[in-house]
Amino acid sequence: MPKFKADELQKQYRSKPVALAEMTDARVSLGRFGSGAPTKALLAFQLDHARAREAVWSTVDEDRLKSEVEGLGLEVIAVESMAQDRGSYLRRPDLGRKLSAASAERLAAMPDASKGCDVVITIADGLSSSAIDINAAALIRELTALLCERGLTLGPLTVARQARVALSDEVGEILGAKMTIALIGERPGLSAADSLGAYITFAPKVGTADSRRNCVSNMREGGLSMKQAATTIAGLVFSMISTGTSGVGLKEAMVRLAAVPADRTS
């Protein structure tokens, strides 16, 4: 193998510029115009910033979402958190984690046939209504097909307004579900304002710690596709059923399960 001196190596690699902009959505290698950024880069930044603000402050098209989900043969029920408006939701995260009294009563009054299911899915607007409008229905279609193939029962799908992840714990507890899947709009950034996240929790109840959840994030065009996301989420659900746990404990349980001889697990 030939030996190179340090200055020879530096010269060799300097002659091959790295196209950083092709490797990331981050704002790199934008160029410059005088002491500032080029006009095109500045306008793109302003547009992405406006999209991010719109994602946070706009509302989900609930009528269209309900129509698309009901078209899949799923029962849909609307709920809301204790945050009465968007401003309260953003200033008081704790209010977004609790069902309003009316919503809790509405769920509790549902017939027994709608309770005691394996999985309850909650669609929460979170911090990006755009993520819900663009991705939620497509993900639900892929995900419910995989869950039903394995014979899992689905409770009524809840569409939650001004909601955060923990609100799904209360929904699952009231409906007596074995586990909950919260699909929520993620905090928008300047490279993506429509990213959807999923939080899966086994044995949900009010006060569940975040360490007992498993998360799948960056579900969007340009990120994790809805088909890939559904497969990943379903895999986590099946693992939780086999181990009886979720979150940090799921990884530990899977390691222990893998160490058990095959003749003892059959």
C-alpha cells in the first residue's frame, strides 16, 4: 500500500469538494450575496418558517379525516382536551394531557361492545395539523390492515383536539384497551412541517411515564413512508403482546425472551 505525506492527502481531498446540500435537508452550502444570503435562499427560509407557523396554529380538517377513517369501516369519536383554545394549549402543556369532563363522560358512556379491545388509536393534532391532514388517514389504512390480519380487535378511533400524547392514556384507560397508539403531529421544523409521530403504550393509564412508551417518528414524504411506519408500529404492537410490556422494558423483555431455549417458548 503506497504511503502518502499529510500535505499530499490534503491536496488530494481538497480537489474533491463534498456536495453537502445533496446529503441533508439542513440549510448548508447556501452561498452568499455580499454579506448576506442569496435572495432565493432567504425567500425559501421565509416560506418554510410560514409553513411551520401555519402547521402549529391551523386546525385539523376533522370532517374530512372522519370521512376517510369511517370509509375504512372504523368507528370514530371526537374528543377534546382541557385546553379550550390553541393559545391555552401552547402555553399550558398540562391541559393538553387531560380529557375535558365532557369527553371523559362521552367515552365512559360508550357501549360495552366498544370497550375491552386490544388496541385504541388516538389521532391528536399535536403541534402540526398539517401532519394529520396529509398523513394520518394513509397511515391508519396501512396500520389497521396489519393489526386485523393478526386478529387484534380495534376500539373506536378517537380524534382528539388540542391534545398531547398523554391524553391517549386516559382514553385507553376509560375504554379498557390493552394498549394505545397515539398518532400526533410533531413539532414542525424549517425542513419539515408535516412530520407525524406515533407513541405506543402497553396497559395505558393516567400518569403513565414516558419511559413506558415506544416512539416512531419522522413519518412523512421524504422521511419514513406510511407503509414502512405501519410495519414498524405493528411490529412493536406484536412484541408488546408477547412480552406484556412497552417502553424501556420492552427491549429488556425481548432480550430475555430471545435467551429462552426454543423448546421452552413453544
